[in-house]
Amino acid sequence: MNRSRRSSQSSSCAWKGRPERPPVRDNESMPKLICVDVDGTLVTEHQETPDSAREAVRASIAAGHKLLLCTGRSLPEIYPYLWDLGFHGIIAGSGAFVKIGKTVVADRRMSSEDISYVTAIYRRYGARWMWQGAGRVQCQRRLFRILRGVS
């Protein structure tokens, strides 16, 4: 087919047997996926959620957008009341765990052998350590006492 004939065709792709494309929606009216950071955005340094953040989350959901919590925190560190705001899922552990609705999309964990190996290195050098996962947080006793404020 020569170029002049091709350019004279309508914008429809029917000449190639393709269906016409659906009309492009106005970007403003398209639902969006909004990832909301926890620390410093949804939760203050005092571990509180401001009313303005709560209202913004509710308004976004009411406008038809899907909201995911997005955080470096592991699941046990997520305050239960955050789920009450209506989030549709979570990206946690810096991306190691992803859950949308009731579906776990990603769950990447270190093997127990790797954890044991790295923990032995930490102990050998007297380093403080804490392991975080989708189901629990575990830290050495010494660090736990420090975090609790007990000498």
C-alpha cells in the first residue's frame, strides 16, 4: 500500500481489520491508583493521623480512586485503624510484600538459612538486629530492652 493511500484512510483501523479504539477518557475523570506513604504522610512523628489526611483518603476513595498503603514498614507495624480508612491494599516491607484486596501479589522473604547466617554475623560483631516479616517482628533481647526504655 502506498503512503498516499494509507494517509487518506480514516483514523479508524478498520482497513487493517482492527476494531476502532475506544475513546480516550479525560485524564481528570479516570480513576487512579494512589500509593500513600505512611511515615510523615499518613502518620506524624507522634504516631497520629491528622484529620486532614483522613479526609483526603476518604475523598479520594469517594472519587473512585484505589488507594494502597505504601511503606517500608512490615505488616505487624501497620496500625489497625489505618485499614479502617478504606485502603484497598498495601505495599509493605519496601516492596517485599504486596496485597491487593484479599490477594497476596508478592511475598518475598529471606530464607531461614540466610537469616541464621546474617544473625550469626551480627552476634559475632555485637551489632543490634531486628528482623521484620509479614507475620511478626523479632529483635534481640538487648535491642528490645532499649526500645522499651529499659536499661
